[in-house]
Amino acid sequence: MRTKPRLALFLTFLGITIASVAGAQICPGKQWDFAPATASGWNADKLSALDDMLKTLHTSALVVVHRGRIFHEYGLVTKPYNLKSGRKSILSMLYGIAAGKGQANLAASLDALGIDDVGGLTDMEKTATVRQLLEARSCIYHVANYETDSMKAKRPTRHSCRPGERWFYNNWDFNALGTAYQVQTGKTVFQGFDEELARPLGMQYFDPAADTEFVGGPASRHPAYIFRLAARDFARLGVLMSRGGNWCGNEIIPGAWVAESTAAKSVTDRPESPAYAYLWWTNPTNALFGTQFPGKVFSAKGHFGQFLLVLPGADLVVAHLTESESRGKLSVSSKDFGRITQAIMEAMPPQAIGRQ
């Protein structure tokens, strides 16, 4: 049916299109498209209630993207914040790109890559593979840079298992992966991110010089790789993953990698995130953060409340960040993020998530 001219002009004035009203999927441009709740079927009152909840928490920035458009945002969404352990899911994406180009071999052992550490790794530890590091199953319990007190307290006894035998959320694995990425591709994690993700996805607020940092120390040769991203840019990574690695018709990450890297590989000790994939948190029962979702769900997660939630079936992405580097560090718990995601799901129109 042809749209009446006056209606088309009115919708153009609102900054939306007929396709957006119908919920058609779009590719985010350099500037995000925004969809007013009243024109898209979202419940404005429930979104207002969500904001009231956020005011009681320490949320610094929240962006909700549905089918390529921002439907709701809160806080300082253009300010870069430290992703903390959200950085690890980025490395998983980079490994997928490198593997797709034949630059990275997941079966390669640390010995084959020439990777060692202070005090030396044993011959058994050096049999650990890149894949086992991605799964956090190396069983290498060497001191690591950028560990939290909880990580240090929980770290198992060195040499207590063989590579592949046990899952443990281990910063040594994650940091050594950054070294392995550089050995295999010839680029640092930051160079890879800028070239393979930030530029192709049109990130608006990322400054490679200001928003990246290696954090090392005398106890380990492998530095942590720190990323700071704005919530709007963080959300772009979620949209890419939601769409199976495809961006505006271009395959950035092989679709097979997106599926494999977000499929559960290990049971974890985290009730809010019961399974671990390749540096992504997930759950075969589609429940995360105490919320039951209507389809596959996976998440990046960092200390203090850095979350990137992805629901591919609904093409829904939630990026949530806190100020974690000021003297008065702010934090939002996994439980509270669960309340946030539940409020977002309740505000969505039923057809957007398959509800009747």
C-alpha cells in the first residue's frame, strides 16, 4: 500500500521511517538511528520506571538497541568507561576474525607458540592450547596481572590438574591469549581491535591512544589489555554478535565462529551465569542474571557492573557500564543487572520477543 504523503512527511518529521514502525532490521550508521517508544510499541511508562530504578543504582550508562536502533538510553552514553573483564569477549571476537583468515590456529600449543612465563612453565603446562585458553581450561595457575582479590583467593594450587581437565576463571589464560594473538597475527590486541572492529563498525567515541592500555607487572610476562568504550560503541559489538558476525552485509566475523564461541563449553561456579564459552558467559537453558529469556542469550561481563547482553533471536542488545576507575568506584551487581534486563523485557512489545 502506498503511504499517504502527509503521513510520510509526518513520520519523516519524527525522524523515523515506515520500516522502523514495522520493526524492520537496519544497519547502524555512523550516527545511531533512534526510535521513539510511542512510535514503536515499547511501553513508555515501563521505560520511565526503568529510569527510576537506574537512579537508585550506580549505572553510569545504559543503551538498549533493538533491530539496529537505539530504543532507550540513560546516563553518559558517549563517555568511555573501563570494560574490565568485558575486554575478554572482545578478544574472542578478534580470534574469530583471525581464525577465519587463517592467521590463528586454536590447536596450537603454548610450546609451539614459544609462550612461557616468569619462573618457567612446565612441559605439561606448555601443552595447553589456544582453544583451552579461550575456554579458561588451561590448568595453568601461575600468578597473573590485573587479578581481583577474589581471583587470587580462588586460584587453585599450581600443577593440580592437566590442561583441559578443569574450568577456572583465570586471568593468566586471558592475558596469555593476548600474547598468543600477537604471536599468531603479528598485531597487538589493540591494533587488531582498531583495524578489524572499531573502524569497520564505525565507532564514534573510541580513541586508540586514550582508550587502550597494557597493564603488566614483574610476576608475569603477559600484560592485561585494557579497553575503555562508550556504551554506544560497546553496543555496536553486541549488534555484530547478534547478527552472526555480519555488519551491513559484510561478514566481519565468520558466522560459524559466532555460534561456536557462544556455545556452552563448561559449567561455571556463577549462579547468575552458569556456563562459559570462548570468553562469553551463556546458559543452554537461556537463563542469565536470574532472568529467563525466550531464546539464546549470551553476555560479556566485567567487574563493577560492565555488561553486554545479546539476544540474537530478538536482535536485542543491552550495553551497561559503570564508573569503575574513580576514587569512589561505582558498582552494579549481577543481581541488579538482572532486574534491569527484566524491566527492559517487560517494556518491549510482545511481538518483538515472540510473546503472544
